[in-house]
Amino acid sequence: MMLSDQLVVMQKNETPPCISIVVALEGAQDKKAALQLVNQSIEEAADHLRTAWPDKAASLVNAFNELLNNYTYSPVHKGLGLYVAPNYNKLFHFSFPVQAKVCLGEKFAVRELLYQEQYGFEYLVLHLEEKKVQLYRGQMDRLQQIKDDNFPLDFDNEYDYTPATGGERVKDKSTIIGLRQQNFYRVADRKLEAYLHGQVLILTGPTKDIGYFEDVSTHKKELTASIHGNFSGVPMKTLEDKVWPAVRSFIELRDQQVIPSFMNVSPSR
């Protein structure tokens, strides 16, 4: 079930108490440290439950422990959200820094989930240059370079130019270079197929290279923005600072289908 669907289920929950635990994981170096932080928050929630809902405390604490039994640690997660009610329990990972909190009430405290829904989606950045194509996976304002059998992709002489009409070779040097470059980017576009599953795609690179790629790409519907300039060899932060404003612009223009329906959620939760 997608996050937006989960938010609908959570909003409709009418059986209190609804316990929302948000755990900050930035200081946790491994699973053991992460579990220690989570258990501290669960114990805090348990203390409140024993006072306010003593008849439901044991079963709700057990529900939290069941969530932890299926917890998989990853250093890329910046936080966890655990949400439990008498008829609901779910664990979420947050891709952005969060502030720890424990909330008990009639409704779930879903501010972090709303933020995740709005900003935490995954996107791809394809950096083009004459001799190399690099692919990055992005979330929020952070990028991670993909390094595998497909990318980075280096140019070599196998990207030959196409014969002209009548079987004759094109003799103009600039035309040959352009055709070879397009063939190179055509190969990159085919390899991109393994990573694109409806995500936003942003192109970066010199203007002429972006033009070559756009001429041959079969993924035009995913292309969201083009950022012109050669960012090869620059610090990752430089590229992130260039890309994130384009992603934010996309988010701001995107038709909001989920957030308005939750505007009645109290901001204090």
C-alpha cells in the first residue's frame, strides 16, 4: 500500500488511543544503536499508556514490539515513525532528519508523513558530458551516485556514425562527431530503462550534450528539468545545490492530491 493510501487509512482510524512515535536516527551508527533509541521511545509511550489506558497498554506495547521484529536497519534512513492503535500498526522510514517525539491522542500525528509524501520521493539525475555519462539517485536535497555495470558509462569508438542516404559515409567532421555523440547517448538512454520507473528525471550537462540526448531519448515524458553546465569533478554538494531548486519547483507545481485532504490535521500533533 502506498504512503498516500496509508494516510487515508490513518485519518479514518476512529479507535483511540492512537500512538505516534517518531525516532531521530542521525546519531545511530548501527542497528543496535537504532533499536536502543526506538525502545526508549516505546517505554516512554508505555508509561503514558499504563496511566491513561491501562487496559490497552499491554496489547499496544506488544504491537510496537511486533513492528520492531520486522525492522531492517539502513544507514540512509534519517528517522523512523511507528504508529499503533487498537486496530492499526505500521512502521515508516524517513529520508530526512526528524525531531523525536511521542504523541498519544484521538488521532495520529502525521506531520512527518505528510512531509515525506510531499518531498521524500525518489528522483534521478543524469549528468551528460562528451566522454562520460553519470547517473545519480536523489532524495530531498541529497544525491548518491550509481556505480554498477551500466553507469558511469564511458565513450569509446564503438559509437560509430550512421551511414548517409545511399550508403555513403558522412564526411563532414562536425556531423560525424554529432552522430557519434547521439549514438553514445542513445546507448545511455537504453541503459537508463533499468532505473526509471516513473520517477522524475533531471538532466545536467553542457547545452550541446543535453540537446544531443533529448534528440534520441525515449524517456521524454519523465524529463522534468535541464540544468546547463559541466559539473564533472565538482564536489557533490555543488551538484546537489544546483539540482534541488529544480526538484522543489517541480514539487510546488505538482498537483497536490494528498496534502489538502489532511489540512484539518492539527499542526500541534
